[in-house]
Amino acid sequence: MTENEKSGMFDWFRMIAAILVISIHTSPLETINPYADIFLTRIISRTAVPFFFMVTGFYTNLERPKSAILKLTKMYLAVTLLYLPLSIYSGYFSGFSLGKALKMLVFDGYYYHLWYFPACIMGIFIVHFLEKISAKNAFAIAIILYIIGVFGDSYYGIALPPLKIFYSILFSVFSYTRNGLFFAPIFLLLGSILKKTSVKFDPKKVVVAAEISFVLMTAEAFLLKCSNTPRHDSMYVFLIPTMLFLFALLNSVKIRQQPILRKISMWIYIIHPLIIIVLRGISKIFSENFFEKRELLLFILTAVFSFIFSIFAVIITRKARNLYNALHCPTARAWAEIDVNALRNNVEFLRKISPKNSELMPAVKANAYGHGAVLIAQELNKMGVRAFCVATADEGAELRKHGIRGEILILGYTHPAQFPLLRFFRLSQTIVSYEYAKMLNNYGKIHCHIGIDTGMRRLGIRSEEQGKIQRIFEMKNLVIDGIFTHLSADETTSPSDMSFTEQQSERFYNIVESLAESGYYPKVHLLASYGLLNYSYLGGDYVRVGIALYGGVENTKLLPVLSLKTRVTSVRKVYKGEPIGYGLTSVANEDMHVASLAIGYADGLPRALSDGQCSVLINGQRAPIIGKICMDQAIIDVSQMQVKQGDIAVVIGTSGDEMITANEIAARADTIPNDILSRIGSRVVVCKK
Ligand SMILES: *Cc1c(COP(=O)(O)O)cnc(C)c1O
């Protein structure tokens, strides 16, 4: 048996513990024999909750308890919501105050059994910190806390008067010492110690020890009860050895784990008070106090119905979880992986080579060149980037909806019907022509950058039209934050490209100067990726980097940020002479093995790369694409390798020592990497590496 298959007794005892908790809340033997009832509900059943704490301590990594605490907190809040209507109905909120609400939330719970959750959370916190501060003393401190708790619980009657004052202060903060501060830590700690210990107990001796401890605890409980000492009866001195030996005993029996029992027992714990209420409500049909003197019946019915409902709850939550997982399985088909470290590397490098006092204004248009605009902008925000450019108002709005901070400049034309988006989402609009500036001004106060056409002949005011540019600055509603131009021949430093680029720059800076003479000092920008790499001396307040940021240029300092991956969906044999794929364009010239991939041209794999024009990587080997690339699928030749269904194929990225870049694919498809990356389809889910 593996480690996981050993402690199955815990799962079975959880069920017993859950039933014992029901007995505490129904007193089944009350009418039959009050002493027997005390024995069952005040003594035997008092092992239930400590047991739950101990298994939690046993299975939780108390050094790194974050995930356990998060899970418990979510559960606590959900269960609290479930019980809130009931607790309001039952008067838990009479004399409501913030202090009381807080006290209930942190200690007592909003319904009588819910104290368990905050106690468990607080207990885990305490044990975590005790072990961190001093692992040696953690146990002693937990014992001291427990002893303090005992005198506020079953030994309350013999606490001396000065102590009573101390406790009255405590009880103004919480109702019982049976809580996360005094009760839970020792049991959580015991569970975790028993997990770590390698000492093998002799089962026979453990049985005897457990029996002796339990007899002593029984005697202790009855003595206290007869002398009327307890204020509450959850905490006994002999509960600790009893639990220790009981737990060791359960742990020594090696049977298979039953995870489903964990869930059912948890649901029984959560749901049984609700069942009790419903049963009492229904019983009123027969008589007002039907269950008086019929406690055993109430107990049995509660146990049975709690069990049935718990099974339903387990089935329903399991189905819901499976469906949720199915809907959120990003790597099931074709997906893009984003390497945030590569992105950071590129940001740092581009900042280093940027002109003095200029800031990055990354282009995150077209879904950040297929990288996922929101994800990329969020990461860039974390790296201190405070300006972005996009192509459309919708792209800008999308970023704002996801909390992206900083300036967002729309580089393209926005239809007047979308002007309200500019105001609402605080987007800056490019002025694409003089007429357009007037339309924007008529709409109302809008932040703008003026586009200057210095040679691209695409958008913006022609650089000769200085007068118009001046007049735009005078328009009363427009807030002109910047002016910019775009270089059309910055990809190389060949003499012709360089002279054209410098001409564009000169035209642009002439305008900047004349504006300064008129007292206008907008931010200025003209460099995109290649401009920055080749002509950084042209300066500017912003650099609008796109493809360089994503590592899509030939530069050893810039790393590719995106990997495009997919899965093998089927592997089959094809015989010599058989055609493969649409249109009979590829024919097997010998017996071969082919595999299908879950990626096609709708996902951004250019159809032009059909019939062997490109390869994908599987286990570090190149597999050529054969036949025509389909809309959702592609076929590869895997005759030279071992491949099975579900294997990952890398379309862009590395595998073993092999690497395929967006540039390589672009070159094969006779285009640029920007084209390849921005074409990645919306069906491709983006996730972090
Ligand atoms: C897309 C775009 C950029 C970014 O271009 P890269 O070459 O990818 O850096 C910069 N400025 C304008 C106006 C753009 O349209």
C-alpha cells in the first residue's frame, strides 16, 4: 500500500464522529436514561471534534498552511451564507451590534455548530506561528492554552475568584474557551506530530492506554458534573491522552482510504442542524412537542436524512466541479503559454536602450499580438508600465474593465458612436485628421494625441499643415496630451531607409519646435520597436514598443514571450500510395505513421504552410505538416518518432534542443512575425507558463 492508502481508518472514524456530533445536538438517550445520555453526549461524543482537528493537523502542511486556510475560509463563508437566514430567524441577531457580529464571525459562528470553522482556521494560524517561532516549545504552549481553556470550561467552578474576573473578560470576547485559541491548537499539533513521528506503537499497548485514558476521562467528567463544576463540558484533562491513543490506534490499522467518507462526514456535520429544524417543523403536524420524550427517534431520523442529503450533496458538488474543470481546462486543445520572465527581461532591456527620460508605451493592440492583452497589460502594470497603446476603443475598454491603470492611447479611428467609451473608460484618442478633431471637440472634453503624417500617408495631419495643428491646440474641449508620428522605413539602416527616417523625424520635430514657441509642450513620440532598435537617438517621451517587447525580432537580448502548443488527437498508419488530407495534395510514398493535431488555420496556423512548408516539435523532434492545414486540425508525419494521443506538440516555442520561432514561421509564410502572432485565434486560450 502507498502512503495514501494507509490511514483509511480516519475516514471511517470521521463518519462515526459526525454521527456523534448529531447525538450531542439531539440527546438521544435523555428519556431512556439520563446518565447514559450524559455518557454518550458529554463524554464519548466529546472525542468527535478533537478528532476532526487532529485529522486536519495530520493532513495539513502546517508550515505552508495558506491553501488549507483559504479552503476552510471559503467553506466557512459558504456555510455561513447557508445558515444566515436560519440564524436571523432563530434570533442570533437580536441586540445586533458590530462587536457582536465580529465576535460571532471570528469565534462563535453564526449558528451553533459553525464555531468549528473559525476555530480550525485560527488554530492552524496559531500552530503555524508557534512552530515557526519555537518548534520546541510549541507543544508546551499549546498545552498551556488548553489548560487556560479547561478552567473556563468544565473546571470553571473551581477557578478562584480573581481568575473568574480574568474569565469574565475573556467571555466578553467569546462565549466559550472551546475555540480556536484554547481548544483547537493542541489537537491540530498532535495530529501533525503523529504524522511526522516514525515511532511505531505496539497496538495492544495503545488499546490498553486508550482504554485507561477513556475510563479516567469518564470518571473526571462524572465527578465534575456531580460537583456542578462545569460551565460547559467540552474540555477535559484526560481528553488529551484519550485522543492521542485513539488516534494512534486508528492510524495503526492499515486500510484503504475512503475520500468520499470525508466529504459525506463533512456534509453531515454542516447539514444536520438544518435537518433537525426541518424534522421538528414537520413533527408539528402531529403534535406541538412531538419529539419531546422521543429524542432517540429524532436522532435516528436526523442521522438518516443527514446521510441521504450528504450523499446527494457530494454527488451534485462533484458534478458541478467536473463541469467547472471541463470549462476551465485551457490546455485541452491549442493554447498559448506566456513566459512572464521573458516579458520582464524584454521590458528591462528595452528600458535600457530607450532614449533618456522616455517611458515605455507598449502596444497591446490585437490582443497584445495574440499574447492576451489583459494578461500582458496586468503583468506590465506590475512592472511599473503606466502607458499603453491599442488600436480600437473596444480594446481600451476591455483593458479598463480588467483594472488596467495608466494612460491608454487609441492609435486608430474611433467611430463617433463610440465617443462615450472614450470618456467613460478614460481613453486617449488619436486625432486622425483636422475634421476629426472638430468632431471630437464638438462631442466634449476628450484627451487626445495628435497624429502627424510625416511620410507614412496613413493617418494624421500632414506635417506641412502647421496652422491646422495650432488650431487643434486651441479647440476648447480637447486636452492635447501628446503628438506623435509613425516611421515607415525604420526596419533597416540602409542609406535610403535612414535618409527617409531622418526626414520624417525632421518634419516632426519642426512641428514640436513651433508648438513650443506658441507655449505648447505636449508629450512627443515617434519610435516603435524597430525605431527604438535602430534610431533610438531620435528620442521622444514615449516609445511605442510592440513586436520587440514580445521577442519577435532578431535580437539575442530579447526573448520570445509566447509558446503556441497543441495536442496530438490521433495517431494512425497510412499505406504507400494513399493520399492524406483535403484535395489529394500529399500522397504517402511509403508506409508511414501520421498524427492529427488540434490546431488549424482558425487558430492562426497559416494555411499557406500546408504540404510540408513547416514543422511542429514533438519530444524535441521536428514533425513536418503534411496535406492541407484544415480549419481546426492539421496532420503531421510522425514516421520517425514515438507519438501517442494526448502528446503535446509545440508550434511556436522550444522542445528539447529544438526551437521554432514566430520569425521562422513568418519567413516560411512570406510575412512578418507580427502577422503570425496577431492572427492567433480567439479560440486559443492564453495562460501563464
Ligand atoms: C502597432 C504600432 C506600434 C507598435 O509597432 P511595433 O513595430 O510592433 O513595435 C507603434 N505605433 C503605431 C502607430 C502602431 O500602429
